[in-house]
Amino acid sequence: MRFQNICLEGPDCSGKTTMFNKLHELTSFKYNIQDRSCLSMLVYSIMYNRQDQEFWKNKLHEDIKRLETLYVVMIPSEDILIKRLIKRGDKFQDEESIKLLRKYFFNITKFSLGFPNILLLEEEGLEDNVNIVLDKMNDLNTTCGSKLIKALVVN
């Protein structure tokens, strides 16, 4: 199995933890699933104007190029994020900051969509999204390596 890692990315309240739990439940812990990675570090670095943006950008690109991790970026609508934020509360985010986070995640991800191991989920529906992720993992693990490398080089 070429792809064993899944990184769940997205703004707070996007459903990463719920997806994490459901994927593990359905696959009996078949994959190494992480809640956040280099993409989140880059987004927060940009949002808070830290000086390590280039470091995280380079680290993210190096990780993507290794072709062993599927990045699942979950970006529901602003309305859904705000609804979830109000329901659960958050000591770090408010309505404006969560909208800004969504914008940063979306803008970075849209330039990476051509990579074979980047998957953007914008729709609601846990069951459908879980199936999309599992289908993508199956596709990545059965696709000829040369096709994956070609898609990587083209992008």
C-alpha cells in the first residue's frame, strides 16, 4: 500500500475530528490519520503574520511531493462553520476569524488541486465525504506510479 497516511485539514469547526473518528471506525485503524499538519501550520503562520511562512510552505510542498499522504482539506460554507462555532464555542476563534481561516485554507488549497494527493471537500454529509476519502485512497493505491508522478510534475 503506497498511501497509508491521511492528513485532515481545514478551519476549526470543519468536521476534522468527526471525520477522523469515522474513518478509523470504518477502516479498523488501517490508515495513519492526522488531524492537521503542514497546511494548517502554513495557514496559521499567514493568519498571524509569523516569520516562518516560507518554512511551512516548503515543508508542505516536500510532503506533497513524496506521494505517500492524502491531504483531505475540509472547507464547509461560512454559514456551517459559524453555526458549528456558535454551537460548540471556541476560545480562540470568533465569527470573523473563522471566516478568515476558511478563506486562507481555500485560497491555498485551490492552487494545489491539480496534485493527485490533494482532496477538497466543501459539501456537508459525513457518510458521503467518508466514502469520497476512502475511494480516493483506493484510487491512489491502485493508480500506476508513473501516472501519479506525471500529475505531480505537471503541477
